[in-house]
Amino acid sequence: MPIDDVRRVLEAPDLAARNGVIVEHLERMRQQLERTQVSVASLQALLEDAPRDTTEIELRRIPATAALVTTRLVEFDVCGEWVERALNDLHVLLDAAGLAAAGPDGALYSEALFEAGAGDVTAFVPVIRGGSGAVAGVVDLAATTVAVLVHDGPVSDLDQAYGALGAAVAQRGIGSLGPIREHYLDETFTEVCWPVELKSG
């Protein structure tokens, strides 16, 4: 139990207040245990499942894309929840501005998010360029070359696609700096896009 919570327990004016602090701590522990169990199950699947066929991986050049975006420093554990809320908010703005979506929703995940547990995340909705430059929040996402692997399944298993794609990129020695990009094609299909640098010759 964190020191601040221990202090709250010791300084509680009555039994009900003391128990309330303990219940809050137990709920946080329960949520952490659930996240750990999901992670363990996914990692176990990585060990047990046969390696994915690397022919499923596509190398793609994504051109500069006009998009309505929002960016925030986000902790890894709440990243998925934030992206979902952010995309909902962007679609409200999209409708209010009279813009049309020009592709699937997506997000950019900085390297710091994976390495340090917190980093910049950008949720975005591609828009048709006509007149979009005058709308606040619309920017041009930089063109990028990526290796793409489509994940079919729940978000909780998305790290399996990351593992397979990251391993393939590392084996080919084509990895590049830059954010990892996800495209949400529908409720079950997600494109994971890993930045790469293709060597000439």
C-alpha cells in the first residue's frame, strides 16, 4: 500500500473511513491484476503459437495525409481508453466543421510510450483536403514508409501482431525511427504500421 494511503488509514477518523481507504486500494490492486493477467495470457500465446507467416507483411508508402488530430502525453496503461475517447471527440468536431472522413481512424504512438511507459499519442481522422486547412486541428501528417501487418482480433491480443511485425522488421534490418501507426479498419481489424527505411540496391 502506498505511504499516502497508509497515512490515510492511520489518520482515519472512524472505521468507515478506514475501510473506505482499504477498499480503494483493493480495487486498484484488482484492476492491476486484471491487466497483468491479460498481459501474461498474451505473452503465453506468443510462446505457444506458431510464428505468423511473414508473407502477410506488406511494405507500403503512406503519403502525407491531411487529418484532424489531437495529441496528449499518455500513460501506457490508459492509452487505449484515451484513444477511444479522443477519436469520438474528433468525429464530433468533424461533423461540426462539415468535413468528410477520407479514410479509417488511426493513431500515432511515440517510442517513449513503449520504452518509458508514457509518451505522446496522436489520435487522428483523415479528412478530404478541400478547405480543410482553415479548420483548427487539421494538420498534414508526414509521409512515411512502413511495414504493415493486419491484426484480426481483440485489442488485448494486439501485442502479438506487434511482436511478429517487430521481429520481421528486425530480421530484415529495415527498422527506422518514428512513431508506430495504427489504422482501425473496423471493430476487429487493425493495421499495425511499423516505420522502416528501405535500402537502395
